[in-house]
Amino acid sequence: AEVAIEPMPAAARLTLGEKLDVNRASADELMLVPQMKVDAAAAIVNRRRQSCWRSLAELEKIPGVGPKTVERWQLYLTAVDCSTGGKDDHQP
């Protein structure tokens, strides 16, 4: 008998208190974050095609996203720095 181990769905990870990585989550997964708008989720995914997000503070570069929004999102999101091979970045 084979056992397949698959990644846990984003909704389950959030329910368990785990954070979604802005450098890996799909737009649909990002939409599970409270107060996430479609345009912001799309901007997160589109921007990382050029370069990874190094910190959540960089999310303020998205039109309509300010420091208070980023502060709320810190409960649900993280930015794993892709240039250091997966070092977790908990900086705001």
C-alpha cells in the first residue's frame, strides 16, 4: 500500500495558526487572508515573478496597502527570503 503525503491546504494551515508564505502562496490561497483584496493578491503574485518579497513591509508598495493592513496581515503571512534558501523572515 502506498501512502501519498501532500501539502496541507492553505485554509487548514491558517486554521492551525500557520502562516502563508507570500513567495509561494497562490492568489486563491492569499484570498483566504482576512481583508485581502483580489487586486492585492494578484499584485503579490505578479511582483514575485520579478523578485521575491524579502519582508512583509514591502507589501506597502502595493497601491491601497498601508502599514495598518500589513500589521493585520502579519498574523497570517510570512516572507521566506528566497535568496537565503528558505530562512524565515519575521520582520514586519
